[in-house]
Amino acid sequence: MGSLEAVNGGANEAVNEAPNESAHYSMLEETQKTLGTLLSLAKSQIPPECAQLAADTAFKTLNTGSPYFPVPFKETEAVSALKAVEAGIAAGIADLRYGEQKRNITVDLERASCFLFSSYLVTIGGHHKPDPEAKKFLKDTDLLHAQAILYRRLSANLYKTKTPGEFYHIHGSLEAGKTLNMIGLEAHRPDMTDYKECIDLIESHVMKYTSSELEIMNAENKQAGVPCLKPSEWDATPHGRVLNSEPPWRVETIEMTSPPVPFPTSTSPPGKPQILAGINVLELCRIVAGPAMGRGLAEYGANVIKVTSPHLSDVPFFQVDGNLGKHATELDLRNAGDREVFEDLLQSADVVLDGYRPGSLERLGYGPQQIVELTKHRGRGIVYVAEDCFGHVGEWATRPGWQQIADCVTGVAWLQGEMMGLDEPVVPPFPMSDYGTGCMGTIAALTGLYKRAKYGGSYHGTTSLCQYDVFLLRLGLYSEELVRELRKVHDPEFFELRHSDSVDEVGRRALKTMQKTHPELFEAKHFHEAWSRGYNAAIKFVKPVATVEGTWNGFLRCSRPNGTDPPTWEGWEVDQDMLHE
């Protein structure tokens, strides 16, 4: 893979670039081009002075050959560009807070790649996500056994429909029973324990219906699910046309009556100046994309309280990575006493993160306008950032969805299947669109905080999984020549996958081939290990992707399960073994 580190020194120059073993591909050049595309697409959403800081980012990589992932999409390049914009806005905040200075920004392309599948790289007690031994450390938040029971888990999968050549992604979400019942199956089948038999049984029932019939059934049962579209079919939908004309994220003004809010005097550990030290964040999110927004803010030093309900299921292992740097508390926002506690926390909050469908938190009284009203007496604005699957505009905005749903509806899954030499879709490996969306949400939150400090006011940021996929597709695919190279260097077992293989199986095979093809991604220098009191185990996780000169980027506290901490901003610990670089 090569051992000479290559660095791109900003928008218009490249220094110390390693010789590229592929005559037609340079990860550095593609990433720099991608950053230019991103700055153009999101131009109106990035403060101009921060855009210039982002444009001067230095990218570094050891890659001198083919891309890292066995996919046709420029995933490393996309998220590296996003991390550059994230760091550029963070550097702008650092200038406001600590005084203007030359701040070199560096983005590590290997760590950016690792970020995209960090939930597959994190370990607890030395065990990865697929390892059954990991379960003994986890809190069981899979309340309805939609994850733990294979048959129920495969209620979230891509299957053939009644119409030849047509595919539909049903999604039992965190409940499973409703979707299984909808297609005529029992919610529980203890006799169904074989992977292939489960898939064949469920697919045989999905094949009784056309996509149109499944759409009607899903709507009636309020379930997630979507027809698997080709890119041209997505482009032809009214919703596709709306989202294709949207920037990757938006930050809009809610009110401008509140004055500028200076950042707090430093509350960072000695010698560790953090850009968001003293900023308080309430995160109302589950699974990957939403928690990735809060994870990004915690990495810059914010105090993030993840608020989950004890009555809502969550994926246990995703919390190991998603809860890094945070406190995690449980509140039922339908309960009067818990609402009072939440609204008390809200008075000290600077940012609220919403990972639910548009309208969900409004119905509880905690939408963006309602939050502004609840906090207006304190004389400082607030930043509200929401992510979801389909976006916050267009006719499908209120549809439920997850990462696989977005990848199927936008055409990403079809392109993945075609890259593998198939005439059928395959959902790409890892929750990459989740992590990319989380990064865009972090950018929106940083932008709101920057504007609040400089101009005053309150701000509403929005982004979505589909918007990340639209951005990814705008970058174009790898060339046919490069795809042939990817197919040559990666394990043939990966290319034996088919449409109905689960995300777990796709991820397992992708991880296996990447460990063989790109061992540099798995080197110890990219990881940090620390003790989690919440899990009573050691947690190993991917180090931060970006550095901003004059500041320290990293988590102050180790991960813990949902519901570990009391709902308070007071008495937060700093885990000393998290501070070692």
C-alpha cells in the first residue's frame, strides 16, 4: 500500500505527494476536487470566512493505490471534504473565541474512512460488533428483540416483489412485528433460525405484492419501506426533483431579536483548549446519524446530554461508538415530571439535536419554534438541528426511514449492485450515509453557533440521509477502469453478495476484504483506548479525523450506555485516560 505519507497543502497546491501506483486515480486530487464541489453546492450555507478556512485544509493520506471501500462511490473523498468544512467552521469559532491566528487544518483520509464505519471498528472489552461476547457488556435496549432474533431482524431487508426486476426494501425498524404481519407472516417464529431459510420465507411473502401495493400497505401500517429505484427513477419523482435542487444542509434564521452570545470563558482541561468547551447540547436522537451529530460536537468539547426514553428501543452496540464524550440520560417526554426536568435542562442549552421525523418533537411541544418560545426569556438564542431520512421539504418529508431506505430510494443500492456485475441492487456496506449525514448535522450546528456568536439570533439547521446520498451521487462514480481494479483486488466472496443479503452480512464481507486489501486502515495509530465506567470495560475507538491548530480535538469522557447519567449539567467528570494523544 505504500509507506510514504502524502499531504495536500490546500486548495491550489500539493506538497510531498507520494507517487500514485494507479496512473488514473489520486485520492488526494479527488478529495480536493470534492471539497471544491461541496463548497460550491453549500456556498450559501457556509459563512464566507469559514469557507476560506475550509478551502485551505491540508489532506493527508498513505493511499497510493485504489480507493478503500469496495463500492463505486467516492465515500472517502465525500466525508473528508465534509470534515474539512466542519473543521473550517470550527476554526472560525476558535478565532472568535481565542483570537484570530493562522490555524492550519489537517484532515486524515484514513481516519475519515474509518469514521464511515466506526461502529464496526469500535471494540468493547476487546470485542467488535459481530462478536457474541460483546453482548455481555451491553445494556439490553433492544426492547422488542428486533435486533437479537435473526428472523425478526430480516424484516428490515431488500427483497424481490411480484413484478420481475422490481425490488422493495421493507423495514421492520425496531419493532419488526408490524411489518411481518403486514406481509402475512407471524411476528415470532422460533423455528426459523437459519439465515437462508429466513430470507427465502420473507421474500416469498414480499413477492406476493407489487411495489405499489407495498407502498399502500406501508402507509396504512405506518411502516418504513421504499421501492428500490434506479437513479433516473429517483430523479423523475417529485421528491427527487426537490431534493436534487437542495444544498446538502440548510441553516435558516428563526429569530434575530436576541443579541450576540459570546462563547464561555474556557472550561477545557489544562493545556487542552477546546473549541466548544462550555457549550451545552441536548441530543434527542437514536441509532447512528443523529448521535453522530452529537458525537461530532462532543469531539470539539461540548457537553452533550443524550436524552432517550426508557420506552423506546435502541440498538445496543451502536451506543458504544455513538455515546462517546456524552452523558446519557432517560426521560419520558410524555410524562409531566420528566417534561419539567427536560425544560429545566433546556434553559442552559445552546443546541438541541432532533433525530426524529419532522413533526414528531413538535407534537411533544419541542419543535424549533416552540424551543425558541420556551427559552426566549433568557435573552440568548438557541440552535436547533434536525436530521431525518427524506429531508424536511418535499412530499415524502414525513415518511419514516433509515440508512438502507435512503440508499435504496436514491439509486445508490442499484449502482452498488451494478458495480458488482449484477442486474439487481445491493445495499452498500456499513452505515456510511448515516455517518456522512451526522457530519452534515454537526456542520449545521457549528454554523448556527458561529452565527449566534457573531450576529445574535436563533437558527434551525436541517439535513437528511437522502441529501447525503444526493451529494454523493453528484460527485460521480469511479471510472470503469478503477471499478475493474476494485473488483480485482477485493475478495471475490464480497462480489457473491446478492440483493437479499443483510446489512450484517454485507458489512462482514466488506470488513474481511478491507482488512486484507487495506491493512493501513486498521493500524493502532488510528485508535485510542480508554476505560468506560458506564460499561465497566475498555473501549477502543477511532481517533478524531481533523485537527485545528491551536486547539485540541478529542473526547473528554468515555462512552456509556443510554440512561447511565442523571439529567444535569452539573458535576461532569473528565476521564484522564481520554486526554492522551
